[in-house]
Amino acid sequence: MMQFRLSGSGGQGLILAGIILAEAAIEDGKEAVQSQSYGPEARGGSSKSEVIISEKPIHYPKVVNPDFLLAMTQEALNKYATDLPDEAILVTDSTFVGEIPARFKNVYQVPITKLAKEKLGRDLFANIIALGTVAKLTDVVSIEAMEKAVLARVPKGTEEVNRQALKLGFESV
Amino acid sequence: MAKAVLMQGNHACAEGAIAAGARFFAGYPITPSTEVAELLAKRLPQVGGSFIQMEDEIAGMAAIIGASLAGTKSLTATSGPGFSLKQELIGYASMAEVPCVIVNVQRTGPSTGQPTSPAQGDVMQARWGSHGDRGVIALSPSSVPECFTLTVEAFNLAEKYRTPVVLLLDEIIGHMREKFVMPDPASLTIVNRKKPALPPGEFLPYKPEADGVAPMPGYGEGYRFHTTGLVHDYTGFPSGSNAVTHELIERLHTKITNNIDDIVKYEALELDDAEVAVVAFGGTARSAYAAIESARAEGIKAGLFRPITIWPVPEKQLFTVAEKVKTIIVAEMNYGQYVGEVRRVVCGKANVVSLAKWNNDPITPNELLNAIKAGR
Amino acid sequence: MEELLVKYFRPKLPHIWCPGCGNGIVTASVVKAIDKLQLDQDKTAIVSGIGCSSRASGYLNFDTLHTAHGRAIPFATGIKLVKPDHNVIVLTGDGDATAIGGNHFIHAARRNINLTVVVFNNSIYGMTGGQYSPLTPHRGMATTAPFGNVDRPFDLCELAKGAGATFVARATTYHANLLADLIAKAIEHKGFALVEAITACPVSFGRQNKMGTPANMIKWQRDNAVMVEAMAKMKPEQLEGKFPIGVLHQAEGTEYVTEYQKVIKRAMGSGE
Amino acid sequence: MKLKTNVKNCKGCGICVEFCPKKVLELDEVGKIKVAREADCIKCGQCELRCPDYAIFVMRDKK
């Protein structure tokens, strides 16, 4: 079983990223549960999307001991890394996250939003770049399943740029 | 077989309604139930049905009663505050015996509370929320696939017993997404309301048959029947008679209690040799599965009794559990509601412990495991 | 009237209304309108709320629904949406429709849903014994306004018009034939149609406001209601205390159920 | 017969008596409708039109 927490601020597409990750796992024939928590604001404020992927049925749907934390803002890192074990994988968007507690041993600082803007022209591809890092750093979902899941969710006409985003993330770590 | 997809609980509920034959939804947006309305706004017209967003929660309830009387299976969806507003008309639907389904995705309360946080604080509101006295059916799903099957079941019970049926979700189950495989429509049991066998003129719209339920014509079928929320006799017209009042109110209870074996559903897990039984429903049952798995791994004999029908209470089955175990832990996301029912039912046969939590966070498997250890 | 009683009334008379109550006259006008249009009795639903006037549904031989206080219009909305080819007629009172049911009233008017709403306006809560309603005149007497009513009343027809109703009319029980004609026009109209029927409550309103016998209350209607066309030619001093009757507003407008049927057609054709 | 009454439905409100232009109608000793001077009736229909209780009908010639 692997537990993911994707966190950032509302509007960064993290709930969608969680859904895509869970759908990729189901595509790979695994069990997956996705849940989320957010404040009343649709934009801004910190939000998290949690995904548990397992070979066996998943009972409790909330993440207890994350194996993987994505932090897209400093505020999200401060808020959602408190129960993160020292050995867990931590991916931060270095565009926004500067201070990382020293106790973490597996930290990947990726300029996710900066890459999205500079390489793909728009910051809204940041969540898909982040999913590329997930596919690379864990073996829980295949890159093929991830790509299939991404393409099933994104608007028609944006398939190619989203495929690039995924690749960009995959190669950034 | 259909392909496995990731589906949200609220969406499974909406799809269950379509599969059950519901063709009318009226409601008002409220977190965390809104996705039920949003999906049905799209899905109902695709199958020839109608969706309307009304001006308030009360109007949503009124419209589904009207549509159901006219002959169309109908539902609404809401959360605690809206459920409160609907209560008067839920009572109307009980009194006038109008089949309908009310989905309540519970959130933290009272009042506006925490709209995006889970709770199970409407357990007693589902039972006693409306004024007066009546029997009640409420179901509580614990998974996304069960959101689908229990919505179908809710319609079946509503139609069979001519009563409003409450589908009591919580935010955990309503908002989470998990694997779902759409059942083959042919595999589903769909119950439709009994239609009158007698012609207009001879038919009495509120004369019960042996099961306590009268057949129900729809509008435009020539029966020209009258419906009222007043106490009424078999003709459907108001009556001030004490005898009529006594019989009617009693039947609103007994048509459910006399058919309790047909109505109640529950899950009994690892109870055969259990010393400690957990009673949990809805989202809390998910924690219980995990806690019991951990307890068993440590050699602790723990099991789960999960009321799927939370009203009426599966009394007989719960009492049997109490006769075998030492301790019953009632885990619920409120200040302690269902625990009172469990205590009432088990009559001291077992030690009943409340594990209640009301701080927006679900009860964790660890908290429950600790309670199980303490209850040995 | 005798033949209409046999055809359109259930054998449940005499009705429960007090001596001199105008509700029987309004109900007769409803039936005359239905008869004039020769509506199919099996495709006509009568929906009412709670209060004196809302008991009317029980006497009429149709699919009838006596609902909860204030809620007749949303019940009717549900019926109309699933039975688009049925005539759905709402019979309601002034308190029922404009106080507890006021929100439903304005929103149904806004949607322009094809319902016929007949408001029996007797200016008072009659069934509960004479409390002031949103249509009780300013300074009128009521059991809950023992020193005169402080509230200002709605002009119901103006309210409906402002909310988007596309047919608005008013008549009194003195003008019973006009009332029947207006109700018939309202039923024929495709859209939200309001007919305000000014009716006397001799027991709960008349007594408190010293209006005399039931016949005197009807004469008051005769003396103060003016056809809207005639009113336009009257001088301000002649208009003091007078109110207009007749068709007060009629407009074309997109009707809700017709539009929703198009939605169904689009959605079913989309193949999604 | 010009007028037909249904005394069972009559509640004695007196509206018909008041609006009859020919003073044909009265209330009897228990306060119910009574056709006192049928010969004077001109079949104007005011009574039937205004009766809230459906207790009096003007007999029309069948065409």
C-alpha cells in the first residue's frame, strides 16, 4: 500500500491530480481511493488531495502515514508535512517552497510552476508535471497508465501539451 | 462486465437513482451533497427525466412529493441544514404515504457548522426530525459501490412501503472516490409501486392490503384521488375520528415494523468468536474494518456489526451479538447518538461503550483499535 | 350550476366554509372556467395549500392534492414537470401564497412555469381565527393587530407582474362571471398565470373591521372595484380607495416546462 | 317551477335575499332559504350566481 498526499493552494489542480493518479492505478488493475479536504474558498487557501493505492481492498480512506508528499506551496508544506515520516518522498515546487525541514531524507526540489510557464507557456500544467514526478519516483503506477489517465481527463486539443508536461515532470527528477 | 472506473460516492448515488428508475430530482445546492444534483442535472434529461433547482430546500422536497404522486420516482439531496428545512414535508410524505428518497450527506453541525467536514450528527434527525409520530427507514452506505446499490434499495423500499426513505451518507463516503464497476442493469432488482386492481369508484386509495400498504394510482389514470397531510380515512379524505387517527398512525409504524425482516440489512464481520464487537456505519465502518484487521493480527477477537439499515434498528440481530460478546463499542462521528439505541436494544446483555468524535476528523483505525484493546 | 355540481364536485357538500364566506363563489368560478374550456378531468390536477380556501381541492372531482402550508406551488411545479400535458391549477389563500409561500410564489412567476394560481384573497388568516396577513390593509383590525395593522400590504398583482408572471388578473366575488372568465383565460395562457379573487371573510375579517353582513361585504366589492379600462379614464379624486379588476398584465414569455422539454430533447439527442 | 333550493347546503347567510331584485326570497324560522314569492321571480340568476353554498338554482328551459 502506498499513501500519497498532494498539497498546495486551491486552484492548482491538485484534486484533479489526485483523481488522475487514482484512475491510473485502477487502469493498472489496482485498488485506489481518493479523498480531499479544502476550505470554503475555491481559489487560494491550502488544500490537499489524498490517494491510497494498494493491491488489496482499502479500508480507511484517509492517509495516516504518507509515503509521498507533494507540496506546491510553503504554506502547504508547513501544514501537511507534520506527520510525514523522515524517509518519505517529499517533492516540493521550488518556485514557491524555500524552507524545508532538515529531517527529511528524500527531498526533490523541482521548479514545477516555473517549468510549466517557461516550457509550456502556462502555469496550469503544473499539476501534470507533478504527476510526472510521481510516476518516476514511485513504481506504484506505470507511466503508460498515468499517461492514459491524464489524456482521459484533460480538455480535447490539449493532449499533446499535457503529454509533454508529464514527460517534463518524469525527467525532472 | 463493465470497466472499472474511479467514481465519487455522490455520483454513484446519482447513478443509482437513474438505475432505480428515478426520473425527477428537485433540490437546492448544499455542500457536501451538491455533486448528486450536479450529475443528475446532466443525467436525468439524457434518460427523459427532469431536474429542477428550486428556490429553497423546502420547495425541493415539495416538488418531489408532487412529482411522485403524479407517478414518477423522485428524489432530492441535501445536507444537515437542508434536511432540517425539509423535515415538515418529509412528515407530509410519511402521512400521505408518498414514496420518495432523500439523500442527506452529513456534515458537521449544528447550524452551518463545518460545511466541508464529515460528521454523523443527523442519525437522530433522520429518525425523529419531523414532528409527530411515524415509522422511518434510513440506510447508510459505507462505500462508493454501496452508494449505488443502496440508492436502488432506498427506492425499492420507498415504493414497496409507500414511505420516504432517507439515504444517510456522510462527507467521507459522499466525497471519496474509489473503484466502481457499474452493475449489469439486468442483475438489479427494481421494485415499482403497486397499482390498483379495482376500477375507479370501487378503489379506496388508502385501504391497506395485507402488507399494510395500499396500491397507488398516478395522476391521469382516472382515479381522481385526493391526498392530504391531514388525518384521513381509507377514502383519502380528512377524518376527525379517533378510531381512524389511531389506526392510521399505528399503521405508519407497523407497515415498517411488521416487515422488519424484509427491510433490515446489516453486515456481520468476524463476530462468531468475538469478545469485542464494534458497531459502526457509514464512513466510520471503514475505520472499523481496518481496526478489526489490526486487532485480529494481534490475536484480539474483535468483530464488526454494521447496520446498513440504521432505521429501523436491526434489533434482533444486534441482541444476538450482545449475547455473545463482552463489550460493544459504538463508534460514530457525533456526540453519541446511535449508542443510545444500542443500549436500549441490548438491555444490559453486554457492556456498551461509546467511542464518539465530533471534531471534523474521522475516527481513526488506531483510536478504534485502542478502544477495542480497552474493551477486552 | 346544478349540472356543474354533479360533474365537477365530489358528493361532499355542504362544504366547511362559514355562512357568507365567498370561497364557495370563487370555487364555483373555477369550475365554470374548467367547464367553459371543457378540460379533461383526468388531465387536470388541483393543488392547494393550507387554510380555508385550500380546502377547495377536496370538493373537486379531479386528481387533487391538499399540501402543506405555503407549499402548493412547489408541489404543483413537481407535478407539472412530470406531467407537462396536464392542467395544473393551484388554489391558495392570501396568507398561504404570500407569507409562508411568498418565496415560492415569486420564483414560480419568475420561471414563468405554466401554472394557474388562483389566490382567494380574504385579507386575513381565517382558519386560525383572524390574524393579519400580508394582504390585510394597513390599519385594518386583526386579532394580532388589536390596535390596527402596522404592516403595509402587498399589491399582489403588482408583485406577480414584477416577479415575471405573464398573465395577471383580478376580480371579486361580486363579479363572479368575470372571475370565471379570467380564470378561463388564465388556464388558457401558456405561462405563470395569477388570478387574484377578492373574497369576503365575514366572520374573521368582516366582524373585526365592522363591514356588516356578508351581502354588505359583497356590495363593498361592487362599490370599490373598477374595471381597469374604466379606471384609466377616471380622475385622481374618483380613484380614492378604488382598485382595478380585469386583465391587469399579459405578456409573451418563454415558458419553463416547454423550455425544459427542449432540454430533454437536446440531452437525449446528444447521445452522451 | 322557477327556482329549486337545496336546503341541506344552505347556511343562511342571506346574500341571495339581499341581492334578489324582486324580493322573492326569505329566510325561514330556522334561518334557511325559502322561496316566498316565486311568481315574482324574473329568473335573473343573481341568487344562484352569488350563493356561496350551491343551495339555490334557477330552472332554465332546456333548449
